[in-house]
Amino acid sequence: MKCISPLVLMTVLFAMPPLVMGDTLLLDAIAETPGNTEVGILRPTRGQSMVQVYHKYGQAQQEMPAVGQPPISRWIYEKFTVYFEHDHVIETVVHR
């Protein structure tokens, strides 16, 4: 049985990491964008109250009632949807 050359073994081992590395999702980069803008769309940020959102963005096109426990409601605007837990923003999703 032949012995594997240390040089060949090291070459194979160093060539493998790029093959097993996963892709980086852009979702984290979008969430970390300064000013919380996506494609130039200003939107509510986590922790804002319903009153703050209403004063800054106005009346939503549609307000969906709270469901579940804890109660989750959503306000649908033209360019984004705001999700609230009780009366504070937990997430804002930009429409595509």
C-alpha cells in the first residue's frame, strides 16, 4: 500500500474549506443598514409604539386586528407592513 504524500494531503485539506463554506444571506445586511432603509424606504423600527408610527407614517391603508397570544396585529401601508406585539413594533417588512 502506498503512503500518501504529506504535500498532497495538505493540498487536499486546504482546498476543501472553500467547498464547504455556505453562502452569506443578505437579510442580515439589510437589517443592519443604517437608518433602517431598504432601497431608500424609510420604515418604522423595532420598539416604536403604535402612536409613534401613526404620527410619523399616518393612517395605514388597512389595519388587521390582533390575533394569538401575545396579540400580534399588523398595519399595511403602500410600501411596507408593520407587525405589532401589543402596541410596539416587532418587525417591518418591505413589499416587493
